[in-house]
Amino acid sequence: MVRLFLLLMLTSWPVTGLPQQSQQIKKDFVSAFSNGNTRLLDSYFHGFINMTLSGKKGFYPDIKAKWLLEDFFQKHKVSRFTLKESGYSGDNYYLIGIYDSGTTQWNVYFLFSPGEKKFQIQQMDIEQIKK
């Protein structure tokens, strides 16, 4: 009887996790890029991040990666951001969009991987679209 109760409790337990986290990541990501502000992404910077920005590639500690993204936002003020795609690749969650700074457009790709408590940025690629 106890086993049946535990089984029923576990199967009816509300599942919090990936779907809820991915919706919050998407919301924070779109808001950060639409406003050119990294503050909403602060909690996702943890450890080292594989980053490509304007053709420069590197593996940076989170503080440096955040600083480089802030610098990008200052140099290329946002006029519009469009989220093109989001989804899962295995356990990882990705977002792809177009960042428009008025005169220049950029392809944006972020890959988030599960951390101890929540997703964290694993990879960040921002590449200028050549016309």
C-alpha cells in the first residue's frame, strides 16, 4: 500500500525543469538582446564560455565573456532583435536570432547547458551578416 502511494505521488508530482527553464531563458534572452542589456543574462554566465564575436574566437571566463557582450552592445546599439529559432539539442537548449544595429545585422547563436541548479551559457556566437 505504501509503495502504491509513493508511486502515485511521484507520478503526479508537478514536473518543473526544462520546459519552464527554457521559457524563462527565451524571455530573458530576447529581452536582453532587444534592449542591448546583459543584466537579464547575468545568472546564466557561469564558468568558461566558448565565444565567437566578430570573427574573434576564444574560450573565456564568464566575467570576460559578459564584458565582451556588454562592449558589443555599446558599440552596436540595437534597433531590432528577432528570435528565429529555439529548441533542444540533447540536454542543451539553443536560441538563434538576428540582431539589427541599424546599419549592420548579426547572426546570434547561444547554447545553454544544464548546470548544477539551472542552465548556463556554454557557447555564444555573434557573427556579422555579410551583404
